[in-house]
Amino acid sequence: MRTLGMMILAALMCGLYSCGNKTEAGLTTRADSLQTALENREKDYQQLDEFLTVISEGLDSIAMQESELFNGDRESPLPTQGKVKEQLAAFKQTLKTQRERIASLEQQLAGSQGNGKKLQRIIVSLKAQLVEKENQIAALQDELNNKNVTIEELGQHMSALTQQTTEQQQVITSQNKMLQTQDDLMNEGYVFVTTKAELKKIGMWKSRRVDMNNIDKSKFRTVDIRTVTEFSINSKSPEILTQMPADSYIIEKNGSTSTLRIVDPQRFWSVSKYLIVRTD
């Protein structure tokens, strides 16, 4: 009996040890499974965070360039066509870079579970937005090209008009100079203060009077009859030999000198533009 009892006790202890091993193994397996699930979830969250960071940076860059291109700074001067082209090129490059990033992330998500399906839906939406932006840029590029043609044609037309205006201005300037010259000539007077002997010497004295048919213009001083209205004469009794209207001037005597003062210039020079004054 004692031996049987010992055998039964040994069997019970063996059974308990066996069951304990099985229970411990099951718990270990379960713990490993939970750890694996936790690590996978952590990877999913890390992957999601990286994805959202890349997408966020790309969207911020797109939004900034889109605002600069389509809205601009209202206080700044309007951009030139060259500047707009540069902005378009930069915007297209940004969209290209973002598309490449999304394609790379999409490839990484191809075999993932968990957040993969959610991210796939986000990717589809982002792709649609990129297509819309690219279409918008293409339309703007076409419009800009059309404007370039128009502006080029307008530039040629304006260049022709500018050339025509320049030529007309040159003609007008030339005509104005001619008119000014004519006006100056019309208002030129010629003054010669001399003696009777000098007049005879140069052949301008004939039969007790001035010979107006033998004028030597080099002997005369040119004056502007619009501004010169008096002459100082080194003679106490000067005589005007040309036919100037007597009521258009006066002679003031100042001892050994005299002053010829023109009181009506238009009438004074109406008969002749030559003034000859004899001093002896």
C-alpha cells in the first residue's frame, strides 16, 4: 500500500509539472504574439507619421508657390512675363517632386496592412489634386504664350509707331528750327554808324545821298529789332540817312554824344531793315 501510495503521488506530481510547462509555454507564445502586434502597430504609426510629414511639407510648398503665382503681393509691382515663367517652372518642378514622393510612399505601402489602406485612399486624393494643379499650370502656360504673341505683335506695332513718331518729331524739330531761323531773320536789323568819308570810300555815297543799291552788308552790325531799342552814338549831331519814319524815334543829345531811342520799333523798321547813321 505504501508503495502504491508513493506511485500515485509521483504520478500526480508529474502531471502537475507537465501541466505547468504547457501553461507557461502558452503564455510565452501569447506574449510574443502581443509583442509582435505592438511592434507592427508601432511601425504603422511611424510609417503614417513619416508619410504625413512628407505630404504636409509638400502641400505647404505647393500652397506657398500657388499663392505667389496666382495671388502675388498686391503691394508689389506686377511681375514681368519672365518672372511669371520662372514661377511656373518652379511650381511645375515642385509638383513633379511631390508626385515622385507619393509614388515612392505608395510603393512602400503596397504590401503593408493596418494604415496602408487608409493611406492609399489619401494618395488617390492627392494624385487627383496634383493633376488639377498641373492642368491649371498648363492652361496658364497656354494663356501666357498667347499673351506673348499679342504683346510681341503689340511691341512691333509700338516700335513702328515710335519710329514714326521719332521721324515726325525730327521733321517738326527741323521745321521749328527753320521757322525760328526765318523769324530771327525777319527780326534782324542792320546798323551802320559811320562818316560821310567812309561811305564814299566803300562806294555807298552817291549824289549827296546813300546809295542803297550798293550795300556792303559786312560793314553793318546785326541787331534783334525785338529787343534792341536804343543806340549810343559818338556824335553831338547825328543824322539818320535811311528812310526811318520820323515819328518812330527820338534823338537825345548828351553833350558830345547822343542816344537814338526807338519809340515804335514796328514802325521804325517798317520801311527798311538797314539803319545808317552819319556822325559828321
